[in-house]
Amino acid sequence: MRKSGLLKITILLFSLVAMIFPKEEIKNNLAPSYDVKIDLTENKSIFIEEELNFPLAQPIGLDIDEEGNLFLIDYIKSRLIKITKGGEVSVISKEGKGPGDLLNPRIVRIKNKEVYVFLSDNRCEIFTLDLKFRREIKIPFFLSSIVVLKKNVYILDAPFPHKGIMKIKLEDLNSNKSLDIIEFPIPNIGKSKYEAFDYFYNVLPLRGGFIIGASKLGYRFWVYDAQAKLKYKFSKKYRPIRLSSDYKRNFLEELKRKPQIFEFLKGKLYFPEYFSPYEYFFACDDGKVFVETWERKSGKSRVDIFYKGIFSGSVFLPHFSIGACRRNNVAILYKENDEWKLNYYKISLHFKNF
């Protein structure tokens, strides 16, 4: 019960942050090594709820297969949604605890032409790309994030308390075998105090290995191979953005709409002086990393793009809730006028001659 309550608080705080934009902007003069171009001629936008004929409750997971089909999970309504490149929609909505059932899905990963859906009750339901049920795997404990490779699985466990980044063989995922702990400087997360927004901490697949980002450790990332050996790390200088009084006031007003959570956080909630170094990141299979900063411009978010650890430049995209990328196909899911909208982009990097 305690883990479930803490998860709900964490998700709520993350959602509240996404609703409120700070006014300050970052000015960063770091010269890019590439000129980043998003080909808007191939851009496509859809109001996803109109296509689905039902509202999304809490979409928290997104991934794309090699053909460009998109897979989305809806946490509260326990749904797995597939949207093809042609706009066709398929939905699995079978709430329950049996094989093939979805109970509060939290993470979706596409690997080896299979769809892995990780649930809040420590199960993983595996489907084909056509959403046909294949098999079920039991997970040893509560997950925060996971990377599925050919032989190994890398796990980021629940944040209270952190065990760390753990490695286990894929065939042993549903066993009680001990996990190898990967040495990594885990941010110190208090149990009695709650910041008004979460520092972002995640592990994601990247080029046959994985990437770790922990914004509490600064604007920096660590890239590992499939054997958990550090390949390289990269970082970027940034100017901290101070929290405004408007942000604090709007945050508290939004929080008061959830009286149970508000009462729980009384005396425990505090506002740091500055926002975290970045707000969100996602990675592409070819080595690109997309990092959403706290800079805003005309209702859009600045997204810094790195390629193989090299800063490639920045673009402004609609402030997004979640994003995914594969083979230069980028999908951004965000809210516009209280409706969920899905944008597709083609991205290409053009080398500059200095």
C-alpha cells in the first residue's frame, strides 16, 4: 500500500509540473556541431481522442516499432493502443490480473518484434505487433523503468528506496535469482520531504545498450553497452532557472484540487530555489537523445538534441508529456486545449562545415 501511495504522489507531482510553465528562459551559447533540421513537410498531427472515440485518462508510456507504428499505454483505463502509420487504431482494454490482462500499465517497450507491457502489479504481458497475446512474465519487484535487450535486462527499481540499476538475464526475469547491481551515483531521495517537482531519473534503451539520466546530478548522461560497460558520458552547461512566485502559486492551486494528496503533503512539501537541469528525455535507436529543457517560447519547449554524445542543436516543439523515436521517426504526445494531440516528425542531421 505504501509503495502504491508513493507512486501516485510521484505521478501526480510529475503531472502538475507538466501543467505549469515557468516564465524565465535559458540562454545557452554552446555552439552545435550539427545543424538540426526537422522536416515539417512530412509532419502529421492528429487529435488522438477523436481517432479513438474515447478520452485518454493518463497516457504515460509510448514507443515506436521499426515500421513506424506507435504503441501507447493509458495507465488509469488499463489500455494498450496501437496507431499504424496509416492512422488505423487497435485497442486492448482488458483490465484484470490474468495472463493477457492489463492492470494499470506503466511501461511499454518494443523489442524483437514483440510488445512488452509492464504493469503495476509486477507482471509483464508480451504481445505480438498485431496485439495478440504471447506470454506473461512475473517481475521480482516494483519497476520504475526497464531496458529489454537480446540477452540482458536492465532494471531501475521503485524510487523508495532505490536499490539502483540492476542486471538480470532475460530468461531469469521471472525467477528469484539475485540481481547484479550496477555501480551508479544514485541521487539521494528523501522519504519525509517532497519537492514540488521531481528530479528526472530514468534508464532507457540506446543502440544495443542503455542510457541513464539523473537530472539531480546535473545536465549529464551515461551511456553503457549491453554488458553494462560505460561507453561514454556527456553533459551540457546550463543556466539555472529560478522558480517564480507565479509557478508556486499555480502549483498549490492545482494541488488543492486533490484534497487527499494536499492534506498528505502539508508540512512535507517544499519548493527548491531552482528548477532541475532538465525536465524530460527520450532516446532513439540510432544514438540520438532528446532532452526537454525548462525554456519556453510561444507555448513551446526547447528540446536539445545530442547524437552519439555530441550536442547537435536545439529545436522548439510543443510542450510534451511523452515522446519516442525510432529510425528518425519522432512522435510527441501533448495536450492542446485539454485534448491530447499526437505530432509526428521526420528528423535529419546535416553536418556543418566550420
